[in-house]
Amino acid sequence: MPASLCGTWEMLSNINLEGYMIALGIGLSTRKIALKLKQRKVIEQVSDKYVIKTLSTFRNYVFSFRVDEEFDEFTKGLDETHCKSVVTWEGNRMVCIQKGEKKNRGWAHWIEDDKLHLELYCEGQTCKQVFKRVA
Ligand code: YOG
């Protein structure tokens, strides 16, 4: 079993969020706000169901899923599009593929050196985030 991703995590670094947001088609004024945010992740698991909350003072994004089960994702408050998403474990990485109007879109979470790592990718752009545990 991979190390648990569950807990509350505070953002330490956020590389190329700008490129990722441009790839998603987010407008300039929203990008400027988003770049200043310190995001928090709250990851919870109840039996085989996960909830991932991305929290900030501007907007929150909450989404829940079962591993290995495709579901309809609506990225409310982000780029507001519909995806067919599926989350799987690839070794110690929790990997999500988001099939929709954007090509090559998804993300991966893993633990390294007690930190929560996240890569968000879309159409050739990758945003790399690292979080430290706060609870
Ligand atoms: O995480 O999908 O943990 O869903 C990344 C920024 C900014 C809104 C947040 C709000 C996406 C305007 C989602 C920031 C940029 C910018 C806090 C990360 C798009 C719009 C919500 C994400 C996965 C994996 C789980």
C-alpha cells in the first residue's frame, strides 16, 4: 500500500501554474488572482471513496471518486468543463486522467520526503506543486 495521502496540506511551492491556466483557457484577470493564492489540500478517504478538497480564499474545488471507476467531472470554478475522469494507483502515485475537450489532461499525487507532491498537466504544460502536512 502506498503512503496515505490523507490529511490537511498547505502549499509550499507552485511552479508554472500560469502555463497550466493558459492551457486551460483561464482569462488574465482570474489568472492574476489565482497566482497569489496559497492553496490547501484536504484529502479524506472513507472505505473506497476519496474526497479531495482544494481550498483557497478565492474559490474551493471539491471532488470525490472511487479508484478505478470512471466518473463525470465538472470542473466548477476552474475552467468549468466536463471531463470523463478516472483515478488509479500507479505504484505509489495516485493518477487521474481527465478526458474532455483538452488533450493530455490529468494529474498525479504522491508522497516524497513527507511532502505531498502534485503534478497538474494539460496540453503540454505541467504545474508542479508541493505541500507540507499541517494536520
Ligand atoms: O486538484 O484539480 O488534487 O481536483 C488548481 C488551479 C483558482 C481558480 C486547482 C482556485 C486550477 C481559478 C485545482 C484555486 C486553475 C483558476 C483553488 C487542482 C484553474 C482556474 C481551487 C486540482 C486535483 C488534485 C483534485
